[in-house]
Amino acid sequence: MNPGRTRIHRRERTAGSRTDRKSYSRVVSVPGADMDITWMGILILLFLFIYSTWDNFYRNRNLPPGPTPLPLIGTILHIKKGRLVKSFIKLWDQYGSVYTLYFGSRLVIVLCGYETVKEALVDRGEEFGGRGPLPVMDKFAQGYGIGHANGERWKIMRSFTMKTLKNYGLAKKSHEWKIQKEAQCIVDEFRKFDGHPFDPSKQLLQAVSNVLCAVIFGNRFDYTDGRYSKLIDIVEETFQLASSSWGKLHFILPSSIDYLPGPHHRIIQLSEELAEFVHERVKASQKSLDLSSPRHFIDSFLIKMEEEKKDPNTEFILRNLLVIVHNLFLAGTGTTSTTLRYGLLVLLKYHEVQG
């Protein structure tokens, strides 16, 4: 064998190998191949999303009838902006008095008509009395209180709260004089405007909250009290944020909106500020607490805490107290003050009613 030819042959093979590697490298880095991988990933994600959506709706196939939901948005297109009641009535005519909607991925069962609502919430209240999730508040409450609790805790806290509020005269004739006193205070506030137009929303909220404060804390606040003004501002801002577009969107897509910046995160901060206000009042009550003579709702709860402090499973703990008072303020003041505001509007529109 010729040594020279052998060396030349080896060089050719080596050169060929290098050429092959370069050619292979060029093939791997072809843009079309990268695009294929990208599209493959997109298709896999799309398949998983469609499967997850289908699986969710398939598992709920035995629910009451309703419009066909779309991925991500559910049946939200069937609810016309500014025409909520009319949209529900239209769906009632189409699907009956019990039908299914999806707000995003959130399942909602709608009951229409007096008889249907009475059957579910009164006649079969034990079965349908549970609380649905309210993402915008659930992070703060964490299952405590009465507005966001379920099961045995809810029964215990609700029973204690209703009984105690009645003991302090709420919804009784004996409580009427406190309401009349507060009504006189708000009339005095209205007179300060000397006949000029104004928005009475804040004054009505202050009056309603004061009636509640008398039962919960044992005293009303002057409308000019800085601490009380801060409390009212917290309640007012919470209502505004919860009913804003961000608040509604958080209800529909809670897991997605959680990761986005926005004013909906402020609601948790406001709730904690309200809880801190209540906590300060609780600490003041603890210093002067007489176990044999409760003065208000907080005293009664603290006495119950003392009675059951050795029970490791007791529901009478500080966090439940703070969240219950938070629930009472948000649930009790907003609805009542809005009703009063509507009543004032009726009086303004129909002067003959005032007579």
C-alpha cells in the first residue's frame, strides 16, 4: 500500500467529516425547524386548554339547561351591559326558572321567580344555604366569620351573631329610639347644606353605620370624628372597588386576575385596615371587660371566648370576631344606605308622597 495515498485518503475523509458537521449544523439551525417546534408547543397548549374546558363542562353536563358556554368567557355574552335584569328574564323565558350560566369558568345557577327562590332558600334552606366563593373577599376572610364561612363554623357563628344582636335590641321596638336619634342627627347634617344640592350618600352611610356601631361597640360616633371618618372611607372605597370593572373581572377570572396588577388588590388592604380598626376597639373592651355584665356585641363575644378558651376546637377566636364585624359593616351598611338613598329619590320625584 502506498503511504502517500493513505495519508491523502485520511485527509479527504477528515475533510468530509468536517463538511458533514457544517452541513448538519446548517440543517439544525434552519428557521423553519424552529417555527415547527413553536407551533407544536402552541398546538399542545391549545389541545390541553380545549380538553380542560371540555372536561369541565362535560362533568357538569347534568346541570340545569342554559346557553352553550364559550372557552374563557363562558356565557357572559348573554348578559347585556346595563340590562342585567332583562337579560335574566329573557333567559328565564328560554330555559325555565332554573338555568345554568358560566361567568368565565365560574359556574352559576340562576333561580327565577318567587316560588323557585322560596323552595330553594326557605323550604330547602339546609341544602341550599351554603355560601358560594367570593374571590375578592375570600383571601381576607379565609373561611372565617359568617359572610364567607360554610358548614359547622357558619352555623355556630350565625346562631351566636343573630341571638346576640337581638339581645341588644336589633330589629326590636326597643332599638327604635336609637334609630330615631340617628335620624335626627342626619337631618341636622342635611340642614347644613342650606338648601343647596348635594350627594347624601356619605351621610346616609354614616348614619346607618352609627346604628350598627351602637350595638357592636356600645357607642355612636360624631360625624366629625377622625377615626369614624376613616372607617366610613374604608367602607365606601371597598364598595366602589368591589363593584368596579376590576372587581367584576376578578369574580369571573379569579385565578388569572390574581397575577395582574390593579385596584382589586386594594380591597384586601382595605379589609385589613377595617379589621385593625375593630381590633383596636376589641383591645379597649378587653381592658374594661366585666364577665358578668356585657355592654355590647364585642363584650359578648369576648366572654364566650373566655368560656371556651380551654376547648381546642372552639370557633370563638379573635379572627372570627374581626371577620364577623367586618361582614356586618359591609353587608349591613351598604344595602341599607342604598335603600335609604333610593327612598330619598322617590320623595324628590313624587312630592305628594312627602305629604
